[in-house]
Amino acid sequence: MVLPRKTAAFALFFSSLSYGCSGAETAKPASGERSVEIIHESCDIDAASAVRTDVNGDGSPDIVRVMKGDREVCRVIDLNFDKVKDAFIYYDDAGQERRRESDFDKDGRPDVIATLQGGVVVSKELETNFDMKLDTWETYAGGRLTKTERDGDADGIIDEWWDFNRPDQPKCAVVIKDKNADGEPDPDTAVDMCGEGYKPPAPPMVPIPATPSGTASGSFGPTPPATATAATASATTSASAPAPTPSATATGKAAPPPKPESPKKGSP
């Protein structure tokens, strides 16, 4: 099998590592272990030194800044004014951001924890599948994503590696997986996402119910009730039906009596 040049080079990098045979019971190496615990760093928003700001005037603080003297230690923000904390931001002694915890699914736990040095992101820990455990670890250099490690089976051991080796194409990566579950990358699984012939997998097809009820996925309100639908259909039918020909009565004039038939010849 001939791999693209970048893919082959990436595979060669891992060729110096020892690989277990497929199907063999090989212990996963400790080097691939990651803590999956989501750890929230304390920020005392009830402290007397906390400065509270109500941005939208609803009586609830949307920004809380915890101070130590004249220096801000940490900050809590509610971005969409729903009274749920969306992010915790922490500052170093120089006043630069050193950590940010973001909660996107409103479960009260951070989904992304970013670590910064000198105000620049150096790493991120992510929880992407709503199981309340970390599963993705990102490494940055100069603020640019360079490497991603993923734990796809939630056992705390890395089984997928993403190498972002093209600074001019930040979305391009070579991806290698652990196919034989030995905790090491398998070169024959390498895929260059920007390589010649690569096609991303098709998005999954979501079946649409024939008769939706309640609020349908992607809609902005409940399905109209059946009675309203029937009434609307009736009105539409009436409006589309041809108008009756106006009669003499409709004009306000008396309708003329029917013309009597002429007697047939020979009748009494």
C-alpha cells in the first residue's frame, strides 16, 4: 500500500514504537493515560470583594469580578442573560487570562477548559459526548492547534491522534487510530484529511416522521392543532371555489315568472 507523502512521513514517525499484534492481549501503555475528571477551579463569587454588574437591568448580576486588592482574580459571566453561568475566567498576577472554563450545554459543568500562558492558549480539555468525562485533549503552539488526542471508548486511554502539520491550512490533519486496542497508533490507519482523493464521510441521514406532532426538530413552535388546520383548509377550499353566478334576486329585482309552455296542437 502506497501512502501519500505526508501520510507516509507521519507513519514513519510512529514506526519506532512497538506495536502489539492484532487480537493479542497487550496492556495499554501508561503514556496514553489521561485523567477524564472534569475539575472546576474555585472562584468565590460571594466574596465581599466581588464586583457585580447587571448589564440588562433585570436585577441579576451578569458579570461578577472577584478582586484581590486592585487585581482581578477571576470573573464569572452570563453571556445570554438566562441566569446560568456560561464561563469562569481566571487571571494571573500580571492580569492576563490563564484559564477559562466554558459550559455550553447548561449542565453546570465546564465542557471546555482552556489553559493559557501570557494570555495565549496552550492547551484545551474537552468533554464532547455529554457523558460528563473528558475525552479530547488539544495542544497549541503560538495560539495554533497542532495536535489533538482523543479517547473514543471512554477508558481513559488515547486511541486517536490528530496531527495538524500544515500551518497554512489549519483544518488539515493526518489522523491515526489505535485499531488493535494496544494503546499505540497503527500506521496503516493513517488518513490525510487534505490528501489527494480524501473524501469526508457523509453526514448521517436523520429520518423525518411522516406526521410530526408537538414541536418538530428545527421548528420554532408547536404544530398547529387539527381543528385549526381543518378550518384553514375549509377556508382555502371556499376561497378557491368558483363564485356562483349572481341571480336576479341577488341584484334586488324580482325574478321573472317561468314562461308558460305553449299548448301543443290538438290538446284541449
